[in-house]
Amino acid sequence: MRIGVLTGGGDCPGLNAAIRGVVYRAAAHGHEVVGILDGWKGLLEGRSMPLDRESVQGSITQGGTILGSSRTNPFKSSEGSQEALANFRKLGLDALVAIGGDDTLTAGWEMSRRGIHVVGVPKTMDNDVNGTDWTFGVDSATSVAMEALERLRDTARSHHRIVILEVMGRHAGWVALLTGLAGGADFTVIPEETYDPKRLVRSVQNALSRRGYALVVASEGAEVAPDLAPGRAAQDDFGHGILREKGVGAYLAQYLEKTLGAECRYAVIGHIQRGGPPTLFDRILATRLGTKAVDLAEQRDFGKVVVLRGEEIRAIPFSEAVGTPKRVDAPWRDLLHTFDA
């Protein structure tokens, strides 16, 4: 077989491990692998590179993606979808492994519905893909965010301040929740809950009274004020508002300082979460998913997404994995609030 592989959407640690898993499994079974450059954009433009064991051998230790990525939507126009389908055939591909989050997998599903042999591999540091217990990228990203919160604690303690850490998370608050739980935050703001300023103030005030400083973690996508919603004019190819200038952390810092009269600072970790080498968990999970994707291609079991269920790697239809983000549910929220100050 001649198998194509691409990585779409935001980068995260573990992508190269997944690519490596695809290449090594394919090579072991006598198949050829072609890397599509810059995600769906590369397929639209017909840009690719050959992949073999030598080209991916040391990539498991690297963050980002050796293939490049983009947020290009091949189905934004009918012309684009036709180009993508035509280039799939021009490249002589028998199957395509699409590695990405909800948008990338949705595009993969559309390709599959048009007769292209596609297998999806979920990745996202947001952990918001349905049907899988965990995605690779989230462990690495939250480990970095947790370390950042621990460093901010030293400054908060030294200067008796309130410090807010804004982390990534548009519709789902997994990164904020895990960072807040593991880093010992006094309050965590996530998109899944209606923002309650009174609860926030109470928790922060309690922390200040007990020890003289407070730590707050907030998702960048949390709705804390109507005027902070990203403008409709600033959207990506998939119709998502750009969150870059929303300013949740800045708003909360200003509000708390004004309400409590205590000095407050905020930090936005941003894309620092995305980079760097993947953790052991993410390397192993990505490797297992990449190899399983090739197994499905060999079995001609297309139109599926490989996922982690418990300790097993399974395959589910695209329809079960895309469309609605997996959000923080009630048991997780209950656990989070157990540790509110």
C-alpha cells in the first residue's frame, strides 16, 4: 500500500511520535508512506515528501510536527474539495491517515464520505475529542502549565499577591481543570460552568486570609464578561473566533484587584504549552495510535478513528468522534470544587 499521513490544526507534543508509529508499522509490513506537508493545505496544493525509518527515527523526542500543520479547511469551497480529492489520486495513495483534532477529523470524515480511504488519529492538547478517554498532547501541555503555576506560586507567596494563570481551552476546560487540580489552585474558571464572580471572590478572599496569597487558573475560552467575546470578523477557516486578544486573565486580574483591593497579576502561558518534547504518556499513546491506524488501513477498515478506551486502542466511526466537543462533566467538576479555597 501507499499510505499518506498529515497533521492538521494546532501542533502539540506527540505528533511526531504518531507519524513515527505510522512509518515504522508500514515499513514492517512492506508499505510505503508519503507525508502530506502542512495538513490539508498540502493536500490542496499537492505538496508531499517521502517518509521512511531514517527520516523519523529520532523524531519521537521532538515536539511540533515534522510535516508542518495548518488550520486549512479543504471543504471551505467546492473547488478546494475537488482539488483535495484530485491530489489524493495524483499522489497514488491507497489510504490517508489524518492526525488532528475535531476540525481535522471532520474534514477526514468528509473525505471518507466522498470515497477516500481515511483513518483518523485524534490529537489535541485540549482533550476535547469525543469517544476517546485521553488524547496525546494533553499530558505534556498540562505538565508545562502545572510547572508554570508552581513557579507563579513562589512569586505570589513572596509578594502576597493574587496571581492568575490563563491557559488554553476554547470550549472545553480540561487543561485548566487538570492544571488547577494538580497545581493546587484556589479557584479554576472553565467554559463548562457559568462564571460566578461571587464564588471567585469568596475563594480568593479565603486564600488571602489563610496564607496571604491566592492562585487562580482560567481557560481562555471562559465567558467571564460579554464584551470579551472574540469578534465574528476574526475567524479561522472552520468558523472559530480567534481567542488571541480575548483577555480573560487580564479581565479577572483587574476585577479582583478592584474588588478586593489586593495586588493582582496575570500570566498567559499561551503557545508555550504546545511546544517541547512529549511526556512518556504522550509518546506511548501517540505511538500506539499511529501503529493502529496502519493496522486498520491493512484491514481496509476505513472511515474509523482510533481511540483509547481504558487500556485498549479501539476503532470507532468518525460520526462518534466529531461534531460535539467532549467537555468537563459533572464528576470532574465536583472533584475540582472539592479543592476550592
